[in-house]
Amino acid sequence: MKIRKDFLSLAVPDISETERREVMEALDSGWISVGPKVREFERQFAEYHKVKHAIAMSSCTTALFIAAKVLGIGKGDYVIVPTITWQSTANIVEQLDATPLFCDVSRDTLNIIPEEAESYIRKFGKKIKAIIPVHHSGLPADIDKFDQISSKHGIPVIYDAAHAVFSSYDNKMIGQFGIMSAFSFYATKNLTTGDGGMITTNDDDLAELCRIWSYHGLPKDSWKRYSSESASPHVQCIVPGYKFNLTDMQAGLGIAQLKRKDDLLSKRNFLVEYYNEILADTDWIDRPVFKTEKGKYGNHVYVIKIKDEDVDRDKFMTEMRKLNIGTNLHFYPVHLNLYYREKYPDAVLPNADFLKDRILTIPLCTKYSKEDLKYVADSMSYIYENRLAHKTILV
Ligand SMILES: Cc1ncc(COP(=O)(O)O)c(C=O)c1O
């Protein structure tokens, strides 16, 4: 096997002249913290998702935190979260002094199982103050079912849409669902601002609270205090808020990426189709589910599942690294992370347990070519056929 010279990391950001121009415009304008570009990015994002409000944040983590905070989640409350997610989904619950209830996920879609969430509701009833399903890999969770659960039990649903900027459900953009959704614009996400996040909601009051709590506790639009139209030093906080805003430099990136969204999505879909094609006969893996009856196309990450139990997944990752390919896990179950397993030792989640040594994320991003992906597929076959990651040594 001829090893490629340059390292193929899991994903790299796709930055073009359009992004450079927008960022330079922000730098030259004098508004480099929160200003008009942030408001414009919010407006365009809300328009794209056909939702009333979009409130920009410094990350999806802070977006999730603020969404839970404005729902009043705090000490003594319980919040249902999937365990196959990035730590943030659960961490923000802990940070608010509440308790995360870790829910199992589907072995196929990696999305939270609504019935498992319901069994927690039967057990803990009114103590449960929110459910935070993740649209894993951009594949929408079972939104119809969560809508039913939410109205039956009066429990709000916040969607962790970190992977799902391009996703839709029932032909509607994903930001319209639940009481709020939280998006991520981290460097390798479908749409990036370097770091950044967004809350979307159709609820006017919650939108206003999100703004206030995420910006020092100051009343709406107080960022205008330095602008010519409403200069006034007398801005007072009405709650002890945080400082979680996006900046105009980041929003410039976001606006440029939104301009390119159709290209970015179609390139992503094209590459995923190509992976599906070249991995179709690889019978020792399962390819990801990217579409359900109503949910489609996030295509954020390409997560395969290794079916052959004789393959050591971690060793497989090491062998891929030797061939100059970066891989990752989306995700190691959060309830098994050191902090959580010590605090909640009783959580038993069989599907997560099954998946934890089988899932593997292979490189995908819009900067990559068919040749890059072919190299990944060929490397996987090479490692498998030469038994470089097998547990059993043949003599
Ligand atoms: C499912 C999920 N939720 C939340 C986050 C946190 O996003 P951010 O890095 O923007 O805080 C991530 C990050 O990758 C994620 O994958």
C-alpha cells in the first residue's frame, strides 16, 4: 500500500475568497465584536430555517446552556439527554446543578430512542424539565414522537442541532422544531464561524430572554450603546447574565458560508454518495443511515460501524493513522466518561455499550476529493485484509 504524503485529517474548514472578503470587511469597519454583521447573520440564518428568531452565541455549548437556563432549569431538576453525544449536551445540565438522565440510542441511527425517554418520564414524572435530543450526524431525531411526548407530558424539547445546519424534517428546516434548537459553527461543522453557535426559536419571550442572559443580562439591543443612533452609557443589567456573544468577524465567516450553502451541501451529499458507493461491498462494516421517512441530509459526519467482532476498533484507528488518515469517535458514551461514571454508576445502556467499540468516523469534508475518499476506503480494506487490527492472530 502506497502511503499518502500529507495527513488526511477528519475534516478541515472550507474557506474561500468570499469568507476572506467578509472578514476583512468586518476588520475594516471598526465593528469587530458584536455588531451589524452578527445581526445580519442572525437574520439570514432565521430566514434560511424559516424561524422567527435566531440568536447568535459563542458556541453550541453556550447556546444549549442558555436555552436550558431560560427554561429555568436548575437544582433538583432532571433533563433527558442521549449518551451518544458530545459531552456538552450533558455538561450544561450539570453546570446548572440539574441531573442528566442518560438515554440509550438506536443502533442504526445513533439517535435517542423516544420510548426510553418515556420510560424515564414514567419513573421521574414532573422532575423532568426538558429533553435534549441530538440530531446525530445531521440525521433528524424522531421529531413527531418527541412532539407527542412533549405535548402529552408538558415537557419542552430543546434540539441539539450541532450537526444539523443543513438538515430538514418533513420538508421543513430543522431549526423550526422543538421549543428551541442549538446549532454549532465549530471549525469542522457543516457551516463554520471558527467557533460559534445559534439558538433558533419561534417563541418571542424565550428569544428575548436568550439575548438578555447571553449578553451580560442587559436588555435587548443594548449592544447598540456605542452606535450613533442610541448612544447612552446608562445600561443596567436586569439579570446576572453571561458573555456568550458571537463577534462580527465570526459572523462575517457565517454570512459567507451561508452564501455558499447550496454548494457546500451538494458537495457534502456528493461525497457521501460516493462513500456509500465505494463501501457498498465492504461487508464487515455497516454504513451510516442518512435518511429516514421524514428526516434528511445533514451529512455532517460519516460514522461506520465495524460488524466483525474480531476487529479491534482502537487498533484499527492506529493503523489508519499509520497510513496518514485521521479518524475519530462520534461519540464515546458520555455516561462512561470518568466524571459521569463515578457520579452515576448505575446507568446501564446496552445499545451504547454495543456501539462504543464499533463506531468509527472516517474523513469527510467539502475540501476533500473522490481520490481522498477512495484512499480511505482502500486503506480500510488493506488493514482488514491484512488483519492488521484483528484480535485473533492466525498461525
Ligand atoms: C452533538 C454536539 N453537541 C454539542 C456540541 C458542542 O458544540 P460547540 O463546539 O459549538 O460548543 C458538539 C460539538 O461538536 C456536538 O457534536
